[in-house]
Amino acid sequence: MSVPERGQGGKAISKARLTPCTGVCALAPERTHCLGCLRTFEEIARWSSMSDDERRALMVQLPRRSKAA
């Protein structure tokens, strides 16, 4: 039995919702990432061209960013 990967807030990452977007876009020049989803500006720009595996790998990292923010 495989264990589902976990994203922001410990929620399981499913194919149906492969985005960390919270609908709260807070981008500021003095910040390196969005305060809503915690992705960097580069990651947001690349999101649509990333594979599902790349997206999942990034989403697993986001909770650590939340703790560091």
C-alpha cells in the first residue's frame, strides 16, 4: 500500500488538484515567493509547463517553506 504524498497543510496531493494555489496571490517585490501558495515567482511562471511529478515534488517542499516563513 503506497502512502500518499502530502502537500501544504498535510493534505494528500491528488491528480484532481495539482496546485498549491490558495487563491490569495500576494506577490511583493521585497519577497521571493507568494505569501498565499509559497511558490517562488519562477515556480509560478513554470507551473503550467511542469510535469505532474515535478509539481508533486514541489508541493511536498511547500510545508517546510511555511515553517521557515
